[in-house]
Amino acid sequence: MNPYVNQMWTPRRWYHPQSDPRVFAPIYYAQPYGWPAPQDRTRPQSKYPNLNSTLAADTTLVRYDVRKAPYDGILFSTAAQLGPTSALSSPSSAIRIISRSFPWTLDIQAPVTCAAVFDGLYKMLQEPLADSEWGIVCTLDKSRRETIEKAAKARMERDKVKKLKRIDWLGDMTAFKGLEKDDEFEKKRLLPEMAPCPETWVAKFGKS
């Protein structure tokens, strides 16, 4: 049965967004796990072959301000092209993201996609700043307190949410610059008695 019979408009075809030519998503990230297809040697090769090149700090071309939701902060065609692709080229039950720019740990369970990474970062940084976290800042780090207060004031004028958020911790360093490996920092950052995650990556941020 045709649901569009006797109606003025019948859809001709699905809309497929045009791919962003500036963003390179390796073919094998959109395929089932297995041996990767030959890479395009004309493009820069990442130091992290197991990480999708759109997430790797040394090759990413994605421009994303983590103050915005991914569907607002990433070009639509880029998000449509990369969102469902795997963040890793080999099977993994989870990916862990830490950073020198914030004190929290983000664990993302499978399926580990590029969209899950961007969405996870945004949602984590939108959480309210805990009283205990603010207490530590006020006691130990005067410059961090000033950075948070300045960022919070500017944000509150935009979104009218009158409470501190984790995103304020970043100040004006809210531009996502990709993920990288840092084994020494990873070991130092791991909470005692917490199980390590083989796919632990360090998020980098720059001025927005």
C-alpha cells in the first residue's frame, strides 16, 4: 500500500549529505573489523594507526568547540560522514579519555564511534561542577579559580544557566585538537585500584 496515494507530494529519494572533502575517513573504519585496506599515501600518516585519523591529534581536520553540542558545533556534512564510523580500527569494548586540561575520566562503552567520542565529551563537560571540586580549586589553585569564574560569567550570559559547569574549567581552551597517546601521563593519572583501559587516549584542547 502506498501511503502517499492521493497526496500532493511524494518523496522522490532520500537526502544524502555531501561529504566534506577536507575530512578523510579511512575506508576500513566503515567496514567490519579486520585487516585494513591500503591507505592513501598522499595524505599525512598518523602516529596512531589504530585510531581514526579524524580523531588523531596529528591528522585531524575536524574543528569542534566542545561548548556546543556536536550537531551544532560540527559541520553537518562532516558529522554525517564521520559520526557512525568506528573510532578504532580494531575491536575494543571501550575507550577511555583523559586530559591535562581537565581532571575527569571519560569511559565510553562499545560501540566506540566518532560520534560517541564527541557526544561523550560534550555531555561530560556539561555536568555541574561539584562542590568538592570547587573546594579544591579555591584551596590550591587561584589562577584556575579565576579562569573558571571568567568563563562561567561569559557562558551564563549566553545560556542563562546560573551555576558552574565542568566546561568552565577549560576557560577559553575549548577547541578540540584531537587525541594522542601519553603512556607516562596515563600511568600517573590512573586512580589507584582502577582497572587500566588498553585504549586510553589523552584529549588535547586549544583556544577557541
